[in-house]
Amino acid sequence: MSALVIVRFIHFAALMLVFGASMFRGLMLDHPAQQSRIRNLLDPLLCLLAGVALVSAALWLVLLAADMHGVAVTALDFAAVKKVLGETFFGKVWSLHLLLCAALLLVLRIPTARGAVIARPLSALALATLAPVGHAVMLDGLDGTLLVINQLVHLFCVGAWMGALMLLTFLLAKPKGQDMGELLLRFSSIGLVLVIGVLVTGLINVRVLTGSFWPVPGQSPFATVLAVKAAMVLCMLALAAWHRRRLHRPPVSQQQLRWTVGIEWALGFGALAAVSLLGTLAPVPVN
């Protein structure tokens, strides 16, 4: 089970970084001095991340199939994997997910302006197929559909924010004459909305999955991990609000921004680690 948690974390992180960076590269990499430098760094990195996403998606399938059949991974045969793909809801969604991850890697393997544009919808679709394979499908009918849509918005907000923070980290490392204060001010409003979106959709998940308005540590392992994740998101929201307020009071310290953006990115990865663990735990609703 620990291997599945690690693979889930790697997959979430890789796919979300590709999605967020693809969505925001046009907004944040518009400075002439940055376009060539960041493109030379970003294009190979996104291609690598897409490859990691594809491999981790395949490993996720293998580990889950082994768990469902109660055998070790080394004892798993192709027939068992094929059965999961063809006879389970997860398998049918995952078949599409694997195809989208493969297409995304293929597009990013050839770094062109058109490829960067195509990568946006492909990465969005790949991320969207993660929404209906977790706890979001525990309900039927309209309630289940609404919960999947909520999870979809949650994934998009998290992915966009994580990818944008990656771009900010690269830009802050070497501003190359770019006015980072102006860039961050332009982005801060969007970023604040994204983090609020993460929090709101996350709280909706908490209410539906646990029956509480806020996760209570100690209530269950699921609720405890959920509380840790919620605390990290609150810290991210506080940092995003601080950034916006600080940018209205120049001069802005580049070193200070590097530290705070780095902390915010670390909190995001911590929240992703919590999500990866949550997917292997059963929620216990409050009666």
C-alpha cells in the first residue's frame, strides 16, 4: 500500500505541474529576456514530467490490480491487468487516462509553439480523468455527479497553482531584468482565486465524505490526514494573501519572495502527499 501512495503522489505531482505550467506559460513568460531561456529549460522538463506521469499511471494500474487480486506485483499476470481494465469502472476510465498521458508525452516530445498550445487541453483532459476514480464516485445519481464536478474543479485549481508556482520559482531564480513585482501583482489575483477554489472545493469534499464541516483530527485516520491537508491549504491561502498585500507596498525583496514562494510550493507538495494517502484510506462519515 505504501508503494501505491508514493506512485499516486508522483503521478499527481507530475501531471499537475505539466497542466499548470502549460496553462500559465503564456501569461508569465511574455518577457523577451525570459522566453528563450525559460523555454530551453521548461520544454525538456515538461516532457520529462509527462513521461513520469505516463510511467506512474501504468504503475498505479499494476499496483491496484495486484491489490484487487490479492497477489504480489511479481505474481501478477497480464490477464489480471486486462480484467481490471475491461471489467471495472476504474479500468475503463484509466484506459482513457493512459491514452491521454501518452498523447501528452508525444506532443511535448516535439517542442513547438503549436505543441505547447495542444498540451493545454490534453493535460486538462488527463487531469480531469482523475476526478471520477477516487472517493468522488462513492455517491450515485445527481449527488455523485456533483461531487465528481467538485473534485474536477479542485484538481484544476490545485494543478494550475502548483504549475504557476514552478514557473515563478524559475523566474525568481534569474529575473533577467524582468519586473517581478509587476508580474507577481498581475498573477496574484488569479493565484488568490485558485487557492480559495482549492479551499472551498476541499471543504465541500470534507462535508460530503466525513459529514463534518471541518475535518476533526483523531476522529479517524482519514479525518486526521484531511485535517493536515486543510491546514496546509490555509497556510497557502495566507501566503497568497500576504504576497498580494506586500506587492502593493514596494520595494519588494526578491530574496524574501524566493523564500515565501518556495515555502508555498513546499506546502502544495505536502498537500499532494496528503491527497495521495487519503486515496488509500476509507472515509468514515459522522452519524
